[in-house]
Amino acid sequence: MFILKARLTVWLINNTSKPSVNTGGFLSIWERGDKVFVDEIEFNVKGGNGGNGVVSFRREKFIDMGGPDGGDGGDGGSVILKVDEGLHTLADFRYNNYYKAERGRHGKGKNCHGRSGEDIILRVPSGTIVYDTDDDKFLVDLKENAQEFIIARGGKGGKGNARFTKATRKVPKFAEKGGKGESRKIQLELKLLADVGLLGYPNVGKSTFISRVSRAKPRIASYHFTTLKPNLGVVSYGDYKSFVIADIPGLIEGAHQGTGLGYEFLRHLERTRLLIHVLDIAGSEGRDPLEDFAIINKELKNYNEKLARLPQILALNKIDLLPEDNNLEKFIKIFSNQGYMAYPISAVSGKGVKDLIYKTGAMLEEIPEETVIDYDKEEVIIRPDFMKKDDIIIRKSNNIYNITGKLVDEVVNKTDLNNEVALKRMLRILKHHGLNDRMKEEGIQDGDTVKIGSIEFDYVE
């Protein structure tokens, strides 16, 4: 038994540093003029609260004992992520770090139910991975066009008093409050969905190559790091066959530790099934192509062993710049002895490019697409919180026994704590789910102060 004291306690609801814009959350962004590519960002989401049920009784002339007619509250709206294949960046989330769905409307008399809140649909690109940052949990990998995922579910609407009539309770004088919407902080990480990744040092001709084999229009110039964001292109070959290729910004030694444009771009190679390693075989930048090849593969291995094991085709580019006494055959033989197929090409003139593309397509047809991605993180399925009899937590602090848990929070949130009838119903529900037995196990005795939600009670055996 509980005795309600005349005192209430009011509840006050109250990174990693990387290149960022001040949005209040984590943001990974590269910008050049009006070209913006954002591939990682954090923000908060909250489902709308459910509307409250209402206590109402029918009062009309010539209608005796009309009875309760309080309507239910509407459900709160949810925050939903939806894949839009027309998007290729997370830049739309740069200027807002909080998304909240509409709450449900309260019920009314005459059995009028409240309207449900509108959902918020946040559109994301294909290849977006979602994490719960508070728990560091992987939630979902959004890959298919129009795929949806509820990231913050709205609260259920509370029941009106008309719902609580029964043979032993003709005139219920209480109703439920609406449930609270889910709230969480999430991180979106974009990993491009491409079959083939272009790999190589800056200024070896990757952008020229992708512009030659597809309709992609990357920035092309004769200086390092021309490409500041990944570019996607669709390559057609044969009869109605095609694959997606990604031009990843150039890597340099130390890239796996963030040197140059760093590991921020290496992640976009993780989904690819095959790599085309572009080498400046003419050494036009004053570097040795064999040394370049060794350094880039070392960076891949240091970043991700799985990435380093992907099949590679070597594109020996800039053959149009080779002198007459070139060592092209020597290079091809060296790479062949290491188990690599090397194709001499000129991305500028197109020489040799067709053979390389057809070989790439043939290899892709033999490499199965991955159906499971290993993130080294446990997948979490978001479901509504259901009541559990063993989910009652009791902790003692300053001689007050605080009772919490999913079950308790669920019941307290739906109870009008200013309504004595509703309070008694709340205590009956908690007793039914084993609260009294749990208090005896914790050694709570007569006269001890017990706090449930914002209400404090004196416990009486």
C-alpha cells in the first residue's frame, strides 16, 4: 500500500573532431566552389508524442446515463529514412541537426479520436549506413531505391475513458496520456555503391579515364587533387551490359592515416568488387610506376585487409607520352609475374580502353555480389518497447528508493499523475507485474520513501 505525500519532484528533461561546418553535430564535408560532397554526418531525431485520451461523459437532453465517450489520442508521427537513387551526397542535412515528427492530437468528447501526427521522411542516397551514436550500434544498410527504415517511432495515442468501461466499472474517470516518441542521435555514413573502383596516385589520369568510358563529368586539370569528391559513372559494354565505376580521389603514401585526402575516401572503395589500378607508365610526374604500385597497395592493406585482397586490373596509362625506346613490355612482364593483368592505354586518345573495359565486365560477371557486409558491429532491430515482468529496477539513493525500468516508464508516461483514480490504476498495473514482490526482495519496509516517476510515496506493508 502507498500513501501519497504532499510533495512532487519535477523532472528536468534535459567527437570526434573532423573537418566540419558548425551544425551542432558531426559532419564530414569537402567543398570546392559550389561543389559539395558530404559523406558522414550526425544529427538528432525524435518521433512525435502520442495525443492524450480524454475523460468525457455524454450529456444530452433526453439521454439518461449517457456514459463515457472520451476519444483516443492520435499516434505520433515517425521519422523515416528513405532511399532516393537521385541523391549522391548527405549535403541536405548540413543545416539542420534536429528532426522531429508531428505529435498526435488529443482525443475529444463524443468518441472523437485525435488525428495522428504526420511522418517526416528524410531522403538519403543509396549506400547510406545508419548507426546509433549513443550505443555505437549498426542499425541498417540502405541500398535499394525507395527502401524505408523507421529511425524514430512515434508514440502511441492514449486511450480515452470510453475504452475502460466494463461490468465492474461503469463510469471510468481516467484516461491514458499519449506515449512518448522515440528519441536518438544517429550517424549517417555514405559508402558509394559501385562495382569498380579507380585507384591510383593523384594526376595519373583517373578522371580522364572515367570521362572517356562513361558520361561522368569530373573536374580535370594537370594538378594534384583535382578530384575532391568521388565521381560515379555507368559504363556500358557488349549487348545491354553495364557496370558502375567510381573515381576515388588520388591516394598518396600515409593515406590510411589521413595524409593527403586520407582515409575519408578509402571507405568508398569498400563496396567495390574489383579495382582498376591506374598507373602513370610514362612517369610524367617524375615518379616510378612500380614504386607507386607498391605504395598504394601498402596503403590499401594498412587500411583494410579485405580491400587489399580485391582483384585488380592494371591500367598502364599515358602510353602516348612514352618515348620510342620505352620499357612497356618490361613493365607488363613484371606485373604479369606478380599475377596481375596489365593493359596499356591512353585515356586521352582512347587507345586500349575498349579491351580493358570488356575484360573488366567479364571479370565482374564471375565475381558474386556481396549480400552481407561485415561491419564488426552487432545489428540492432528497432522495435516498440513491450512490457516485461522482470523489467523493474530499484536503486536506493539518499534514503529514497527510485523505481525505474521500461515497464515503469511505459506506465508512468501514460498516467495522469494529477488524477487520483489514474494513480491508483497505475499502482494496480505495477503490482500485477510484480512490483510488490520486487520491493520485498530489496528490503523496503514500512515508512520508507519510494519514488516512481515524479511522485514520492510512503511505503506501507
